[in-house]
Amino acid sequence: MSLLEFLGTPLGIISVGVLSSIVGNVLYKCAVKLYNKADTMFKRNRFIKRMTSMGELYCSGYTAAYAKYKSTFHQTLLINRFTIKLLMEILKIMIVSFTALALLVVLQEFIIVRPIIIAIASIIIAILYQRVKALIKSYQLMYDYEFGEEYKKRMKEGMEKQWKELIEKKEETDSKQKEK
């Protein structure tokens, strides 16, 4: 009796059903274990990333406060460090962009490679852009903390006063030109 003939008999059909349910159950248990392990690793990595981010923000604030009360040299070093980090991230974005463009030009004959290059470059640029946004957010937090709401209010009042003066000068100039 061949395997196909056995599967056609009632005992073969029952055997296939039992064997399928056992294999399906084992596969399901393996999938659940893999999912739980991946979920635990993902949550752990996300927690580490958030803790690192908070630590970096704390250190940036501490460094800013330290530079504020030390000397102008410390303040200049802090500003230069921020500027260098920002410029390096922008340079990385430009390098990835130009590399992707160069690869697209060199490999223009291979149509299948184009979406792959564009996808990889887009992912890398998006990650680098998020770093630039984080740097700017960190700077903005330090700036807002240092200058506060009172400074913003006075700055806004001064800006409105300057606008009024410019508008008045413009109106005077326009009225003098009309008289001529």
C-alpha cells in the first residue's frame, strides 16, 4: 500500500488530522514564544533608548548650567560642541544623499536597484533627521529654560514696537512721495 492510498483510507484521514493538529499546536507555541521574546527585547531596547535620551538631556542641561556659572570660555565650548554636532549630522545627511544619487547614476541600467537604493537612503536620512530634530529640541529646551517667559514677553514687545516704527516710517515716506 502506497502513502497516497493510505491517506485515502479513513485511518489515513484521521492520522493526517491528528498529525496536523499536533504540528499546528507546536508551531503556534513556538510562534507565541518567539513573539514574547521579541516583545520583551523590543520593550527593553525602547526603555534603554528612552533612558539614554533622558540622560543626554540631563547632561546637556547640567553642562549648560555649569558653563553659565563658570566662564565665557566654557560657554563658547558648549556652543561650539552643539554647533559641531549639528553640522556633523547635516554633513552625514548630505553624504548619504549624494552617495544615493551617485549610486543611482552609476547603476541606472539596473531598474530593480533604484527602489532599493532610494528606500535605504530614505531610511538613513530619516534617522539622521530625527537626530537633528533632537539636537534642536535640546537646544530649544535649554534656551527656553535659560531665558524664560519674561524675556520672551519683553522681546515680543520690542519687536512690536520696532514694527510700528517701521510702518510709521514707511507711511511717512509714502506720503512724502505722493506730495511730490
